Amino acid sequence: MATSGRRPRIGRQYAFSLRNLSVCFGLIAIVVFGVGVTVRAAGGATGAQPAAAVAVGLLTLLAAVVMRHRRTAPASPEEDSLGAADFEAMTASEFEQAVADLCERDGCRVSRVEGGAGDLGADVLATAPDGQRIVIQCKRYDSTHRVGSQDVQRFGGTCFAVHDAQIAAVVTTSEFTKPAAEYATQCGILCIDGQELATWASTGPAPWTE
């Protein structure tokens, strides 16, 4: 069962990164190059010109190496966005919390994150920025396990009558069967599959605002 306790966010963390280091080296190289050109143009001391040229060459080479490494190195976890998160690798409770985090990111106020046998179909309860009550059921399935019509029907039996949902959604890492999608459409339940979840996580906005 998931709890409402907070865990580290999956989103972007603004910490020291190779990107910042490479930008700094690039700026230093540009500045030193400009100084070297100025010294040469001004006809500085005989010993200063070779020294400036060597310094420019070394820093330019270092900046080039760093920039090349930046282009080829894989993105660090800190530089990854939520869209690159491996939702399938999460536990059920972690997935519920991740969905709640997405809701909060998009301006919703989450009042409960509590999956399990006693949740009556509501894994995440939240309030949208416009005041509508959101009820979400989370299905962390692998790609071979699709959400069936029985899953959606059970949720449909409680999301409106028990939880007073104004926005009801089933979010999965997998896909929905055709009968499940048809039933959801008839009942006004949003079906958010793995591809739509990735889009929501990486770019937003929340699916119910579209």
C-alpha cells in the first residue's frame, strides 16, 4: 500500500553537471583567445606572445575535448526528465507516487496516495486547479499485460458513486484492450496508456486538460 509520504522527485535536479563544466571551459577558451589576439595585435612583449599562444592552444584543446565528451556521454539521472523514467521498473506504490507527482507538477493538490485492497479503486485522489475532483487508478503492468474491461469496470463502479469523481482516469504503463477502451468511453473514464503517460511525463500538460 502506498503512503502519502514524500520520496525524492523523479524530475530534473539542478546540481553540478558536466554540461555546466563544459560551458565554463568554453567561455574561458573564448576569453583567453580574445586576450591572445589582443596581445598579438598590440605587439606585446616578445615573451608574452608565445606564452599567450600556448595558453590559448591548450585551453582550446581542453574545451574541445570536454565538449566532445558532453556530446557522447549518456545523460545522467539528474539530467533525465520524468519522461525518461522507467515506470515499469517501479513498484506499484512507487508508480502511484510518481503519478501523484505528475499531478502536483501540473498544479493539482493531491489529498491521498493510497493503493491496495481497501482503496475501492482510487489510488490517487487530487483536486485540479479548477477545483474538479480527480480520481485515478494506477496499473503498473508490463508490456504484455494489457488492462482489460473487467479492470476498468471495477473502477467504473466506484470512481463516481463512491469517490464522487469529476475526472476519472486509469493510468497504465501498458495498453488497454479494445473492450476496456470502449467501456471507458461510454462511462467517461480517461484511459492513459504507456505512450500517453510518457508524453504527459515529458511535456505535459495533464491529459484531462486537453
